[in-house]
Amino acid sequence: MCWYKQVAMVAGLQASVQDLCGLLSWWRSLSFSSVNGEEWVEQRNYSVKTIKNLGVGRSDWETSVQEEVENFIRVVSRYDGRAFDINKLLTASVANNISSFIFKKRLPINNQNVEFLYRSVNAISQFAAQIGFRSCFPLLCDFLAALGLTEYASNKKDIIEFNKFVRKEVENKKSVAEKNSEDFIEGYLIKIRQNQENNLGNSFNYTNLHGNLQALFIGASDTTQTSLTWLLLAMATHLDIQSKVHEEIDAVLGKERKINWRDRSTLPYTYAVIMEGQRWKTIAPINTARIATEDITLGGYDIPKGTVIMANNWGVHNDSKYWKDPEKFQPERFLLEDGKKVNMKPESYIPFSYGKRNCPGEVIAMIEMLFYFVALLQRFQVLPPKGKVPNMKATLGLTYHPVAQELRFVRRE
């Protein structure tokens, strides 16, 4: 029995068994190695094609992200340089970008929605932790959660609420799905209808739809928010690097002009800072599991068919053979000799994984990181609370994210 069905049964969730079958099925539909062949191809192709068709990475989606970033900046400005934990606000804002793509709506950034979005992302991130007690003793953890014990009980509650939100959005779309809709949900519903009416026997069903929606929503929100938070901590630690970013942004954009995706080539140092942030704190230190589809020999080791393979992304990003002083934050390592161009594909740089199962949302993530990072540095100096230094400790859930802490965003003159 698959683990997410076990969760539902142990928790005694009755009707929610079907809900949680879809929960985190992104491990199956988009990346996890237990799914191969036609099912994986169908689900990935649909997601990638729809992302392209809906303009992600083009001007219309950029405008949508710009508007969300401006709303985010206005909220940050209200703190007037006072220290606060940006984590919840940033999570909710980034989540709204993917929400506008898959649900065609944003959730207003008020206290209630900020809490809902943050709890949803955080709960699933912890539930899907790559290593930890639950990965070793899943049934015990699920039993304790069913009794209302341990943090997993709280996570389970938040996960169920998010799953209900996703299912409700799908139900709202059923009556409006058009014949050739390019909307993610409506288009998928058409695929389901065609599958049922013509008995096609493909993988388009409600379980995979719910899983895909959660995959896109949680995956895009958690990873981007975590990467941005590490970048801000790096800036608060390395004020000399932050100053160079300020100077480049001022020279290219000034204090008012909004960043566009095409501007990335004119901000080589800033873009190198973003790339270094992804190497310096590898947010997915252990890559998603793969399964060998045939007997192979690699590096002198025999790997039988069916072996589960876990790639050490952190080791790749911290190998001194490729990166001098890998523990140091040095954006210059991504700049070519003239300092005016960025080496976009250096050897041993894999923040979005590699191969045919690499992250399909790479462009989404890079656009968001560039827009948020530039907008913040354009307006503010990022500083730790007075008398303190940034805390570089972290916890490992779905991603490797820093512990909760406060930062100051002081308006630049």
C-alpha cells in the first residue's frame, strides 16, 4: 500500500482517504522514481506544455509577478525599518504567483490568508522531509498524529485543510471547462472527461490532478521562498556584497524602474549573487529518489536494476575540486573574466537537478527570485536586528530552510 493511503487510514479520515491519495502525489507524477513510462511522460508533458501555453516566462506572466512584488514591497514598507520575520509574508506572496497560474486568482495578503498559505506550505514541507524520524518510522508517526500527538498532528490538520481548498477549486472549474481551454485545471478536466468517455486508459484522473496542483503550488512556493530567504540572510551578513548589488541596480534601473526578465543580462553581478545563493545553501541537498531501470556500473560500483539512488546535491555544490573555498559566499565565481557576463551553466552546478526529471519550474523560480530580490535591494538595505548577526542554522524539510529570525529593511535614500 502506498504511504499516503496509509496516512489516511491510520488517521481514520474516512472520506479524506481519497483526498490524501492525491496529497503529495507530485512525488509520483512529477519526480519520484516509482513512476516511469507512459504515466510519468503524460503528466510531465501536460504540466510543461501548460506552463508554456499560459505565458509563464513571457511578458503577461511577468506583469502578474511584478504586481505581486509591488504589493509585497508595500507591506514590507509598513514596518518602517523595524525588525520582523519576513518568512510568512514572503511565503504567502510567492504562493500567490503560482496561485494566479493554476487557480486564476490571488488570495488577498491579509493576516488570515498569510497564515493559511504559510501553514499549508510549511506543513507539507515538514511532512515530506527528506530525512528524519518520520522517514524511518512513518506508521508510528502517523499513529501518533491520529492520536493528536507530536507536531505531525498539527501538520496533518493543515494538510487536510489545504487539500480541501484544492478540491474546492477543482469543483468550481467543472462547470466552466471549455472544449479547448488552456487553463491548467479546465484543460485537465477535459482530459479526464475524454479519458472516461472514450475509455482511453490514460493517467488523467482526479487523484493525479489534485497531486499535480499541490506539486506546483507547494513546490514552487517552498523552494523559491527558501532560496530568497537565504539570499536576504547573505546580504545582511555580507554588506560589502550588498553594496555592490545596490550600485549595479542603481546604475541600470535607478530607484523606480521595475525589473524585467530581459534585464538579467544587464545585471550580471546581481544575477551571479542569486546563482551563488543557490549553490552556497543548497536547498535540496539530497535529490529526489531515483530507481535504476537496468543493471549499470558507475565509478567501479555495480548497481543492480531496481536500486534506489539518492544523489548528493550538497556534495556536488561543495566539492573543492570544482569550487574553491566552497563554504564562502563568492558571487564572482559565476562571472566570466570581464565581469560583465555570467557563466550560466558552470560544471557541477545543479540547483534544479538534472536529466529528464529536472525541475520543470526552473524559469518560474528564476524570474521570481530576480524580481523579488531586485525590488527589495532597489528600495531597502537589508540588515540584521541591532546588536545581532544573522543565524545560519537550518532545518531540513522538503527544503533546507533557515531557522525563523528577524531582519530589518531600512529604506534607502
